[in-house]
Amino acid sequence: MLETVAQAVINGLLIGGIYALVSIGVTLIFGVVKIVNFAQGEFVMIGMYLSFYLATQFGIDPIVSLVVTMPVLFVVGVLIQHFLIRRVLGPNDMPQIFLTFALSLLLLNLALMLFTANYRTVHTSYSDEAFHLGGLYIPVAKLIAFAVAMMLSAALWVFLHTTDLGKAMRAASQNRDVATLMGINPNRVFCVALGIALALAGAAGSLLMPFYSAYPFVGQVFVLMAFVAVVLGTLGNVMGALIASLMMGVAESLGIQYVGADSGLLVVFAMLLLTLAFKPNGLGGGRAR
Amino acid sequence: MTKDRQQSVLNNAGSNDASGATPILSKRQSRRKFLLKASGVVAAGAFGAVPLRGWAADPVNIGALYPTTGSMAQIGVGCVAAAKLAVEMINEAGGIKSLGGAKLNLILSDVQSDTTVTRTETDRLITGNKLSAVHGCFASALTLIASEVCERAKVPIITGSSSDQLNKGRTYTFTPFARASQFAKAQLQMAKLVGDKPKVAVIFENTAFGTSTSNGLKELAPGEGVEIVMFEPYSAGFTDASPLINKVKASGANALFSVSYLNDLILIVRTVKQVGLDVAINGGSGGFVIPDFYKNVGKLAEGLQGVAHWNHDMSDDAQKVNAEYKKRTGDFLFEYAGGLVAQTFMIADALERAGSADPQKVREALSTLDVSSGYAAMAPGGKVKFGPDGKNIYGHPVGVQWQNSDLASVFPKEDARAPLLKT
């Protein structure tokens, strides 16, 4: 009994780490640039395919391919901000919504065209291995993914709180106009924010590859969870998104264990509604940081 | 204006010998003649094939509804390749002889893995073309809708989809292969062959396919002497199979029946291995019996059992078609695609006997179909004859097992090509 609960919590935390990487990206973009990036899931998908081809063509381990996918997607993020998003930033939200949504559709269908709808997996030596502790087991691939996800989140937190650029990003997220008056170049800050968010999506893709299949629609699975986590953890709050993601992973896992195998998401959404009823701004309160 | 000019042209031509006017006139006339002649030549060229084709009888249109985009695209594309192969085989063998050697003309439509699109596409296909019969759509949820549209339009549809609902209150729907409820029986009997006291955990995706298959398992288990210790629907397309397998582990099952499509099943099989759970897995049909399963799971697939309504090694004819398909696509001919080759030959058989491309007459001929040889009889057991509910009265599934990276027929004895291995 206790063992089953413990196992369910472990499973939930491990997958929650992946949700966190996607949701931190979404919340960072929302906090700093004030747009909702509907295409975030598609960048996870691109990260997965990059890792897949690096693994199958050059024999690079998917986890190691992080050092390629993150910089590549960082550059993609900067380019997207500079050439696309910058042009639609204005008082009206609609163009921004259409832009990121269109980007999502475009990337999805491009992937269908280029890679077909086939599922692609990478089989690493540790893909099917697990540590066994008493009656519990911890899959190696997921443990690595979780550990790297937590390290990246911590690195991001340190970056936001100690470096000038990080502080400038937080300033821009608190008040864009005043930040501009203080000499912060908003486009530069936005470019970095997009870059970091997409790099995290790329990291999520690489970390997923040893234990999940890549296919064009794969981003949609994760982006739904990311949006819930972003709202649950207060829009724009990086730490809130991280904690909310882990909570959701655990809630989903416990829901499957004790409510019904098709009720995992039900429990997650019940948690979201209850939280919003008592804390309308999410777990992080009103503050974005 | 025109009249004036024509008149003046005539006048000029008739009475005036002025050398300046004549070349202009002749130019005008010649241009008109040229246009007339040229258009005649062009038209003759464009429709030149018509009389020829008319002599060789009009082609017979067959509609094929498969999802070639969207989440089921990977299977839909394979189905289309098989549908084309089947039509080529029939046409190369001389077409429909009773219709003067008429060729089959395959009209493809993409139903995009979506129920709404399936409805509009089926409608469009039927109203836009003179169809003699339709086959499709792989997923039961889609076929149920296409079948409704075909019933209303009075065009026969023949399908490998397994939902028992397709046999209820329908007169234009034909199902030559095993039904979902029969799959269940075969799975239970196979479980008894590999284990003494099977305690089965049933997990199934919460879709039409998953629910109908698993309900069959639940109903038949007591009669077959198999105990079901867990019976759980799950939401298809999950991110992580661990919580589900954690639940299976807690149930104390020694056999696992998973009714799932490919991606979920890959995660389930991998997770079972990670947990170190010792269960005999029966992956059912769906995502389990396609080449991609082995490509993704690799050696972990060895020894896993499943059931199918068709398998590429079960008869000489099936092996012949399989060889040709493999040459074209590189993969073996999987369950659904193989079945639809047989279905195309059943349609051809009906057309041959009906001597007409009229869909109602084709329906009549299908309802009296009775074959036990040739490509149309490529079904487990090797016989096809439809009952009043459109069900093949000889229909039954074939039990399969992954052995040496190939899917071998292992159950029942009459269809087995390899022994069922205990793992």
C-alpha cells in the first residue's frame, strides 16, 4: 500500500520535471514579452527530432545532444523574436495570438511533410533500465531527465537573480515602460527571453528522447500540461510554474492510481479549478517573478 | 457589328479584286478556319481516348477512405499502398470480365483521422463520383460514421474494422473479418495455452475500439475460465505509462491484455520491462501487429502475443501478396492492409457476378458472396460468406506472436504456421 503510493509519487515527480521545462518556457515568454506562445510544444517536437537524427545519424546520445539542441533553439528563438514577434508587439493582442498559433500549425504540418506521421524512438543502453530500491523502481532515463531539468531550472533562477541581463528581464516583466526609461533595451531582453524559453523546450525534447517517441503531434501532449501549470503557478512566475508542474505530475499519477486510469487529467483539472477558486491568481499569488 | 463586318467581308470577297483587301480577307478567313480546325484537332486529341475506352468498357469506380494525415496517418498510408496494389492486380488480370474487361478505378479520399472530416469526405466522395462500392477506414470510430453515410446513400461498404456495432441494423455494410467480441475469445484461449491459472489485467484506451474489445473480454472471461483481476480504461495518448503499470503491479496479475494503439503500447511494454514485472503481454491488434511496433520496441517485442484479423503468412496467396507489397514498401503487409486487398477482390467477385456497376446490384452480389479459394478468400480459415447482418459466418481471428522479428501466425491450429512459444 505505502509502496504503491510512494511509487506513484516518484512517477509523478519524474514526469513533472519534463512538464516543468516546457511550462517554464511558456511562463518566461509570457512574463517578459507578454505574449502566449502557442507554438512552445512544437519546439519540443523540433528538439526531439534534432536529437533523434543526431542519435541515428551520428550516434550521439540524446542526453548529450542537449549541447546541440539548446543552442540551436536559442538562436531560433532570437530570430523568431527579432523577425516575427517584434513586429506584432503593440496594444492589440490578436496579431500575437494569430502569429504564435499560425507558427504552431506551420511547424506541425511541416513536420508531417518532412518526417511523416511515423513514431520514432531512440534506443539507448539505459532506455529500459531502472534502479530498484526495495519494492520501488526508478527508471534511469527519467531520473537523468529529471535531474537535468532541475539543474537547468536552478541555473535559470540564478541567471534571473544575479546577472544584469537577468535582472533586466525581471525588470522588463514587472514594468516594460519603466524598464525602458531605465535604459533597458526591450528588444534585446525579449530576444534573450525567447531564446532561453526555446532552448528549454529543446532541452525537454532531448531529455524525452530516450524514453518517449517523437512524432509531429508530440508537442500537443506536453503543451496542454504546460498551459495548466503556467496558470496554476501564476502567469509569468518561473518558480510557480516549476512547483505547479511537479504538483501536476504527482496529481496525475495519484489520480490514475486511485481514481481511474482515464482520470489522471481529471484530477489535474480539478486541482486547477480548486486553486483558482481560492487563489484566483494561482499559487504564486499576485506576484510575477 | 459582327454581321456588318461579315457582310462587308462577303461583299469585298465577291466583288472587289483590290489586291490590298484580299490578303486581309484571306487572313481573317484562314484564322477562323484555323481556329475551327485547330480546336477540332485539340478536342480530338483531348478526347481521343474516349472511343478507345468506350470499346473497352467504362472503368468501375471504387472509393477508398483512409486517414493519410493526422494521428493515424502512418497506418492509412500503408492501407492506400495496399489498395493500389490490389486494384493493379485485378486490372492486370483482365479487369471485370462480365463488364467487358472493365478496369477498376480507385478513388482515394483522406479522412484525416477525424470523425467530422470522415462524414463530409464520405458524403463528398459518394455524391461527386459514381461509385460501385467503398472500402475503409481502418479505425472503427471512423468506419462507423462512413458506414452510416454509405447506408443512407445505398452504396455498399466493406471494412476490416472490428466494432460489433457495424453489424447492427445495417444492410450495406459488410465485415469479412473477425469481430471485436471474437478477438476477445481468442486472446483468452491463448492466455490459457501459455499459463496454467491466468490472472489477467485488462487495460484499454477509452475509445470505441478499446471499449468494445475490452467489454468482449470481460463478458467471455468467466466462460473461458480466466480470472480478470483488473479492468481499467485509460486516456489514449498519455505521457507516461508508469502510473498505469504501477496499478497493474498492485493488482497481482500474471498476464496483461493491453488494447492500445502504437505509441501507448510502446510505452507500456518498455515500462513493464523497467519495472521488472513478469507478465505475459497480449497486445491485441491495433498498434501491435504493424511493422513499426517491432522497429520501436526491438527485442522487447520477442514472444509478445497478439490477435489479428489477417496475417501475412497464413496462406500461400497471402504470402504472394505480401512478397509484392514488401518489394514496394520495404515492410511486411500488415493486418489491415492485407485484409483490404482481400476486400478489393471480394468487390471484384461481386462485380463479376452482378455484371453491373450499379451499387445496389453490387450489394446484392456481395450478400450472396461465397468463396473458398483465390485472393478473395484470404481470411483466417480461408472462407468468406456473409450472413444477413453482413458478418462473415466463417470469420475468426488469427493469434499471432513476435518471433525472430517477424509476426508469426500461431493460433488456432488450422491457421498456425509456427508453434505458440511460452516466454
